Amino acid sequence: QVQFVESGGGLVQAGGSLRPSCTASGSTFTFNAMGWYRQHPGNEREFVASIFSGGNPIVADSVKGRFTISRDSAKNTVFLQMNSLKPEDTAVYYCFGGRFIWSRDYWGQGTQVTVSS
């Protein structure tokens, strides 16, 4: 059974940094796509960033220049370096894995990120 487990969320002041990570276990293959979405209270889940097995990161315009995505494919782990955090970045962050670049086959349970002003 494949499971995605996030860690590294938390509470930080505006301008600070966090680096959540997400590791997939129980998989016998490498996910072509891994990445992150976030969900603000009362809103739909929105795309943050993704990265393919060959590299090629994609980052949403709302976080471009502040967030960086990377991965360790050998460990089926994806990271999200979040710098210059703003209160509007407060959300539950969900990682995902897809067997194809367009798919979202597996999801983590979510990690809370709270940015205080």
C-alpha cells in the first residue's frame, strides 16, 4: 500500500522560512510527478509546485521567486523550500505523487503551515 507522509510544517513569523518534505513508502516505482498543493480554509485546493522525474520544476505564479521545489527520486521524497513567507501562505499543504506527469494518484494527509504577521 502506497502512503505519502508529510513533515516539516509549522508556525513561523512573516518573512521566515520552512522546508516541508514528503516521502512515499510502499512503492516499487518512481513517481514521474511529485509536488504540492495547498488549501486555504473555505477554498478549493490550489496548485503550488510540481517536479518531474527528470527535473523541470513548475511553480505557481503566486509563490514564484519565494518557493523552490526539489526531489530525491531514489528516496521518493519531495521538498518544498518556502522563503519570505507571508500570512496569505497560511494553509494546509498536501503533497502528491503521480505515475504520469499529468496524474495525481496519491495524496498525503496534509501539513499545516501558519504564518503570523
